[in-house]
Amino acid sequence: MNPLPRRSSWLTLITSLLAFLLAVTWTVSLFSLIKLHQLEGAIPIGIAEFGSATEGKSSGSNIISEKRDGPENAASTVGSSEDVHIVFSTDCSGYQHWQSIANYYSFRRSGHEGPITRIVSGCSPEQEKTIRNELDRIRRRHALDRGGLRAHFTPSFSLGGKHYKYSNKPGGLYHFMMNHTSSSPMDESVMALVDPDMMALRPIIPQLGEGMASAPVTRDGYNKLVEYRDESGRVMLLRQKGLPPLPPRVTRGVAAGQHFGIGGKWVTAGTKNAGKDFREFNLTSVCGQGSPCLNVPPDDSSRGSPYTTRELADKSYAVGPVYIASRSDWTEILPRWYEFTPRVHEQYPKLLAEMFAFTMSAADIQLRFALSSSYMVSDPSTMSTTESWMWVDEYEKIEQSSSENGKKEGPVGNMRGVCEGATPHSLPTETMKRLVSYGYGNYRRGDIFPSTNNRAGGLPTLLHYCQNYKFANHTFAKRKMPHDFFRCDGLPLKLDVEAMLNELDSVENDTRLSRVQKKKQMRTGFMLCHLIPLMNMALEDYIREVC
């Protein structure tokens, strides 16, 4: 009996079954996708709004439309973040776990479209299992979203046991680049390294000076700055004057980052001009003989070998998180950062050792960074123009006061703008106007703020909550946050906006305070009226998606 006909029948049957199973799978996936977008009150994080999902059902909410496609929205977009991979490094503690969740949800609300990877170093098996389980529950909603949250686990790279855990950042990131897998791939051409204690207002985009027009700032107190506006007049970047020209965009050999006040302190190492921390510091033992990171010309100066001057370091290497570079440049700088960090820490056993190691690594490969002040704000008390507090200070509406006889007596500020219109679950009205003007695909024009135009003020990309913020009987301090803030029965943080506004009025009217003192108080109010709603919105998203 010939077995071939029977085998053919079996093959036909198997083929038919496979086709049927594929059809069923496709139908179920399609039905699930449709249901996903029909869930009442469910807003996909990739296109979520900077307003409360629950408050959106009542009038007066500052919910922004989900609509993303179409020529009107496309015309309003200022830059795509789809090809920018966000990464941040953490340990396995509950303290950095809640920061990671807040960081992720803030980027999703900002409209950032690229992937986000949490690099987790030094976990025990139980800690890794716990973190994986929770991240899996968060990712479940975003199975079809390439911009979803990912995790990459690494060994501990802490120096001296757990004495210096910040070395996990270069070690963990290097491990990720060398060992990324299908569950945590690195396919994008640009990667941005942020800190876990940051929350985003705007996406991170690779565009820098492309299509921008620059103009020096002429406002009092800020005349050391330059603003960059796009073709529609929207303010995109803020930088100090005197820096090298702004390149068009981040690409191979062109990096960008937040301007930090660390400057080129390390460049004077081993000289009489060095600060006490660097007087005995040996750069050669870090970077190696003949490295461009050294601060003196090579012995054979006729060869024209490069070296790092104080001016070069101040203008091109004074960078901190956010670090934005091409994948190719990260591949080149990471081995050095990983190797340099313990060498720097051995001579400079302090908090910023890994940051100095990064700048030395950049100098070693001559990767110059386009420095900007506008990637973040953090410390309300700083008067340095390396942070974009100018844009926050502009929330204050300056008016001319009048005496009883009607004569103008001088400018009087109104600080309420930093909090006015905020609720525990939504951002201040002025912030919403500025977000709408950017139009990153999450925001529409005209419907909510008809007067909004492209000349609206700027916003820092990120809020870096590395300080303690206290004002009007409110406190936001990351070390006092409950580690289990993100849970299904979690309670939102309290925000008494009326108390904030009253205190802002009191500060404004206090003749004993200088303008600088008042400015610091107003900036603290800004941080509280943004950090608290952002945390509460992240909790809403978490409960809606995980619980």
C-alpha cells in the first residue's frame, strides 16, 4: 500500500488547522485591540493627556484630545521622538522603584514615542522577580506599543561593596549596550540617558538647531542667554551665550545634553590653579598617556595632538543628565566611562565621581556636547543660567502699580501663574497653554485655549526633583515618599491650591523680601504645583492599567 496519499492528506489537514488557528489568533488580537481603545475612561499612555482622566468628564477640565493624525495635527508637531530610546539606571530598592514608575508614566503623558528602558543593577533573585512581575503588569497594556516600558537586569557594579552605587550607571548602561536582548532591544539610532528622579513635561527629540532661529534674550537679568525658536515661532531651546554654534540635530559625532555647573573643574587637575579636590589629581592615571582628555600639550607638540583646555571643557564637556547621543557614540564612550569611573573615584571619592568620569570620557574621544539649559530645572535657589528657570520666572505677570493720584510707580509682579488653575490631578493653566503651543501630537489647538499662540513661553523638558521642596505647608521630598505609593489602593498626594495661591500673594506683597528671595519662593511653588499633579496622574494611570 502506497503511504504517499495518506501523508498528503495529513499534510493538507495540518495546513488547514494551522490556517484556522492563525485566523482565530488574528481575529482575537484584532478584537482585543478594538476593545482596548473602547474601554471607558481608558487612555493609551502613548497618547494620554496632562489632565485627570476622571476630571475629564466634567466641564472645565484641561483634558486634551487624543487625536493624533491628520494634516492639522501633523502641522503642529515640532519634532519626532520615535527614534529616541530613553534609558535610566536604578538599583533594586523600593525607593527607586516608585521613581521608575513615575518617570515612565510622565514620559508617556508627555507624548514621548520611543522606548523606555529601566536598567536595574544588583538585584537578589527575589527582588528581580518582584520587579519583573510588576513591570509585566504595566507592559501588558502596551504589548503593541513600541514605546512601552522595558527592563534590563545587570549584576551590581557598585564600588567597595555598596559604598558607591552610582557606578551602576556606567556599568549597567555598558552591560545593556553589550547584552541587550529581544525583550530589551536597542534598535533606535539615538539614546537619551536620564535620571530616575526626573519627570517629563516634553518629549526628548533629536532636533537641535535644525529649522531654528536664535535671538539673544534682552530681558533684565537674563541677557546671558539665547533662545531658539522654530519656524512657527515656538521657543524650543535655551542656551548660554558664547557657546559653540548649535548643530542641526543629534547624529554620529554630534551629542547634546544638559548644561551643568561642574564646568571644566577637572581640567586644572594637578596644577596650581586646581581646586583642593583636584590639586593632587592625576589625569594620566584616568585617561592614559597621550589622551586628548589631558590638560597639557603632548611632549611632541609638533605633531599637533589634541588636548583639553579649560575653555573647551567649559563649553563642550560641562554636561550632565540628560545625555543625548547616537548609538554609535554611546558604543564608543561607554567602555571608557565604565573604566574611568573607578579610577576617578579612587582619587575623588565623592558623589559626582561618575559625572566627572563621563566628561573625561567625552574628552577622551573628543565627543563635544551641544549644551542647553532647557532640558531640566531642579534647584529653585540657583541663579545660574545653566537651568531654564527663566521660562518659569516668566510665569510672573508683571504689571505697573499705580498710586492714588494715578501715577505709575513701578513694576509689581503676580506670582500666581505658577499654580493658578492647577488641581491635585491637573497642571496649571499657563503650563497647559504652553504645552498646547508645542503640539507634540497629544495636544490640540483652539478648543480649550483659543488665545494660545506659538509665541507662548517655553517649558523645561524635565523636572529633576533632586531637592526638597517646601512651601505653604506643602513638602515634596523624594526620600519621604512612601515606597509603595503605586498600589491599587494608593492615595493621591494632597495639594491645596488655594493655600498655595494665598502664600504666593503673601510672598509677593512682603516688602522685606528681595526680588531674588521672592523668585526662589515662586519657583518652589512651581515645582510643587507640577510634581504633585504629575505624581497623582501617574498613580491614576497605574491603577487604571495594572489593577
